[in-house]
Amino acid sequence: MLIPGFTFHPKKILVPMDFSVSSISALAIAAELAQQFHAELYLLHAIPMLTMVTGMEFPTAFYPRQEFLDNAEQDAVKRFADFIVNLSGQGVKAHSGVEIGNDVVGSVLMVSKREHADMLVISTHGMSGWRPVVFGSIAEKVVKLAECPVLLLRSAKTEGGEALEGDE
């Protein structure tokens, strides 16, 4: 249903990415939207300082070494460079950034404001078990707290109902 007098024409679309299959799929959708609206994309990778170690009876939090953070940031910058070249070939203007902090959701919201994003395109991971119950879903929190429209894309599932590899 169209609302008379209402138009939505995003100029800048923020795409938070963790480089999972679902976030790369979200980037493809965001690129299509950017082409349609002649919008710019801003790709964001937020590196959490507080990392969870699983495989133990109870998850344990630790602060990663600076070397780990530097390597993670360099890896993200390299990945984004490849995405930006590909997007440029599609006629889509794109920029990227890497944020390091304790709060991924806070980083996404801060960058959204700083970059004047008109829209966010984010994917879910379809996690189950104790993680989303204890920590909540990043995508869910972004949807609740973002000041601009958010397009939330579900992760693709296999026939057995499991999230695709790299999405858990």
C-alpha cells in the first residue's frame, strides 16, 4: 500500500558486515537498492573487543591482544577493498570503515548517525541455543534502536533448517 505524499529515497545505505554468507548476501541486496536509488553504500565491520571463547562448559570472556585486533582490522580493510572494486564495477559508490569496541550495536548506531545513513541493511544469523538468549541478537537490537529504516534479511537455511555454513 502506498501512502499518498510519502516517498522514500535513501541517499546512503549502511551495511554492517561480519563477512558471513548472510552478510555478503545482504550486501548484494543493498547493492541492488543502491543502484535503484542511486544511493551510496557504507560498509561497516565492527570488531568486538570482548570476545567469547566457546567450547568450554561456560563461555569465557577475554580481551584480545592488540596484535589480534590489528590483524582483524587489516583483514577487514582488505576484504572491503575487494567489495568496493566489485561495487564500483556495478556503478555503485561505496566506502567502508572498521570500528573496534565493546558494543557492536553501539558501533553500528554511532556510524549510522555519523555517516547520516538513511537506511540500514542487515542480516540475521538464525542462531539458536543459549547465545541469543544470553546476549540478544545484534540485528534485533539494531532494529529496535536505529533512527532510520532497517531492512532485516533472514539467513538462508538448508533443507534441514540449519543456517548456512559460516552463519552461526
